Amino acid sequence: MKATEQTLQMLDRAIRKIADKFPASQEAEQLTDIHIRVTQDTGELMAFDDDDNEITRCIIEQWIGNKDDDFYEQIAAIMRKSLEKNRNQIEEMSILKPYSFVLEDDDKENQGELFVADDETVIINPELMAGLDEDLDAFLKDLMKD
């Protein structure tokens, strides 16, 4: 799925609204992740904190009624690009690190991490982490031989 200009604008606006709820001018006191819940039938995108308090919501018209089996994989890629575009504002949010943006379906099932921020590390592309478990297992196995 190729995102329309309207879709990209709506995502950027939603991300800015999320960042506005955690202004950089405040001291980071809250420990939370941002849960982005998307309903495939209605195209509704909602953002919540860990306590299920709603932060913002919008309708992405392009996503209404999309029945693709890989819908969440497609929108995750689009959302990651928008998060990368707004990265500076996101990294300044007054949330204790580490935190992440998590994509969920309308049943609150995790569909993947979109953005992970720590003090020194930011992960936007999950493919960077592909195979990490296997690499660590091999490293530990080699280490235990000695």
C-alpha cells in the first residue's frame, strides 16, 4: 500500500499531538509507552498511554475497510517513516526512557514495535534487530567453550 499525501499528513498530525501531550519543557516523570491502536474496518487510529488513557485519535480514510491480510505490516512501514520524519520532536518528549511506540490491533494485540527510544539508542527499523537472538546465542556458546 502506498500512502496518500492525506494519510501522511494525518499521521504527522497525530504524532505531533502525541508529542504535545508530553512537552519537552516538563521534567520527565512518567514512565509509559505509546500504544497506537488501529481499527482495520473503520480506519480509526487511536493513541493511548500504558494506563489506557486516550492521547489522540483520528480517521485515516485510506485505511477504512482495508481487508488485506498484511494490513498491519503495511501500515507499520508507513508509520515508521512518519515517526522517523518527526524523530526530533519524539525524542524530546518528557517520558522517562526507555519507551516505545507500539502498534496494536483493535483487540489490543501487539502487532509490532514502531519506534524504540533509549538514552543512547533509537530503533525505528526492526530489521536492524533481525537475527540478534541467534547472534547472541552463538556468542554465548563460543564463550562457554573456553
